[in-house]
Amino acid sequence: MNLAGFTSLLSAGEEIGGCQLATPDAVALANLHFPSRAYCLVAEWAILDLDVTTPQRKAITDRELIPALVYALTVIQDSKGRFQPGDWVRTTLGVSFTHACLFETRNTLYVLYGSRP
């Protein structure tokens, strides 16, 4: 199943373009906004907003997290070598989503490609 088929099972959702930069420029963007942070460049991704109860949302936000995660079918590059190119990845809960393509977790910054460069 491709990502479009997977996400259509979940909901109509909102389309987000993601990063359109070449790999070196995407790495520079990550380092500019999150210096010294481990990063992972991914393609074919979806941000999954979790449907949680009010008490669950409070518990999540009290930990300074957002009730969302990223599921990506294709890792392009991982700065720590945890994932190999072509692997898939599912993140932990997010901390922030900025610049229309930077999804931050406590340990990693994910650069979300709109299309593989």
C-alpha cells in the first residue's frame, strides 16, 4: 500500500507541501533552526494527529508535547545513522511543527520532503 492509500483510510486530512529543497539545503535549514540537533530527512510522510480525550491531551501538553507523530515510508538521510536510506520510520510524539516541513520530537528533527529531491 502506498502512503496515499494509507492516509485515505484514516481521513481526508489536510495536504501540506513539505520541503522542496535539495538535500544539502535541507540539512542547512535543519542546522540553522535547530543547531546541534540530530536530524532525519524523510519522504512519503504523513503527520498523524491523534484523537485523544481532554484528559489525555492535558497529560500530553503538560509534558510539552503535541498529540501528533510522523509516519514516513522513506528515510533519505539520518544524521546519527539510526535509519538507513529507504527505511521507514514512525516518530514519537512531537514537540513542534514549523516552517511547513520541520517536525521536532524530543530527540530528533524530521525534515519532511514534499517530494524526494
